[in-house]
Amino acid sequence: MRRLVVLLGLAVTVTAPPPATAAEITLCGVLSGHRFGADVPSTPCALARSATRDYIRRSEAAAGVPRRIVGRHPGTGLRYRLTRVGTTQSSMRLSSLYLGRAGDAVLRVRIVQRRRPPSDPLIADLFTVFDGQVDAIMTLGAKAFMFRGGEVLRYDLEADAVDRPAQPVGQVFVDLPFAAVDAATVFPNREFAVITSGGEAVLYDLLEDRVAGPARPLADVFYDVPFARIDAAVTIGGFVHLLSGGQSARYDVAAGRVTAVTPVADAFPGSFPGTVDAAERLGSATFFFQDDRYRVLSD
């Protein structure tokens, strides 16, 4: 599977990271949760499906950047052949520009393949059930609740196995007003968890097993938080660390306010650059998740 970002006008931009990353396709600005290779909505952006599929097949077969890729234009049904006219690369990305035609339409396609350090292990090596990205993780004792899309499954950390298969989040967390979850963490008192989605958050009463009140803006739950949304949250000691983009806000639970905002790289040296998808404290180590990979920072 691969993470694809697609924009189409007269130009098409396709982002295709290395094999085995999570699937997320943006079609003309409309986010779709389809996996790579599955059917996609019938829009001009479907050009990305055939173009990137052929690019990936040829690049894997040739162990390099293919000179040509072929596909079928979704609007006209005409087959097209794209020829590589240039390639640039850095330590983190490989960018190739292709030109071609489909009937009278002139196509300009840029495919960018992100590179990552080979030392980062796969999430699937840590949690065998996952073959890709995880949106949020929250642990209660030996149980880890793992969110992806609109579903959550429960993983037994001691047995290293799923003990409750994926279900809609609203069936597991009663009355949760969100269709999908961005971040989740348990407060230090272990009585409440906070679950966020977009610009809102709810407190979940773990003792009563129900939502404790309506969804509220993030700033009402985490006073002084400067973020419009939260990508990941992790509780360490008496602090909840809220990650958004490349920034980390440290929320002091006892004081009831944010006491520091720093780059994630400063707050957690050695974690991933850029956006962290999920984070969780397991034992004496903090785990960070990005795409289909994870990193561990031990105390």
C-alpha cells in the first residue's frame, strides 16, 4: 500500500512513498479513505490510479525510475504513454517529471517518492495486525485501543494479539460524537481519557464507560493550546503532550494550562520529523508513529 496525494488540473501531482506505507488518497481536494488498488470515485483524478500503479510496477521490476509509464485517461478512455523528461533527487525524496498525451489532452505528471531511513521498523513488526498507518493509540492496562479511519480495535499487549476486532468507534466508546479519531490519551488519574477529532475534543469517563459531556473546542479542554487540531497526544507523568504538525504543546494537568510550546524535535529528540500520526507511552518508553513506521524513545 502507498500514501498518495493527487492534484489534477492541466497538471497532475502524485505523491507515492516507498512500498508498504499506509493508503490515503486525496482526489481533487476531496479526502477518500480508499486503499491503493481499490476502486476510486469516477473523477478526472482517477488518472492517478492507473499512472501510479504502472509507475510502481515498473519501478519495482526495474529497481529504478521507469522511463515510461502507461495508463488510461478516465475522462476519454484513451490510453496514454508518459515519458520521463527529468528527475531530481535528495536524501529524502526522488522527483520525476513525465509528459504525454491522451488524445488532444496534454498531460504533465510529477511523481514524488519520499525516502525514509531504513532503520525505522514497520508498525506491522510491533503490532502484527497492522499492515499500515495508525491514527491514534490509547492504552488501558494491558489493552491498547488502536484507531484507524472510523474504526477501533483492541489489542492485548501481553498476548500480542487482537482480542476485539475492529468496530465503529461509536460502538466501542458509547455516545462518542466523532466518526473518526485524530488523537486519544488517558489522563494521569486514569479516570478520564480525552479523544479529539478536528477542532473538538470530548472527555470520556473510563469508570462509567461513557462520554462525559458534549464535544467542546480544543481550547476549552486544553487551555491555551495554540493548535486548530491535534495529530497525536501522549501522557507522560503529569503532562499531556499535544502534537500538531511539527509542534508540541505541553499541557500541565495540575495547572490546567499549556506551559510550553516547542518543536517536536526539541521536545522529543529522535522522534520523527514533520507530522506524527500517533504517540503512546508503553512501559518506560514513548512510541511515535508516522505512516507505516515507528520510533521508540526510552527514558
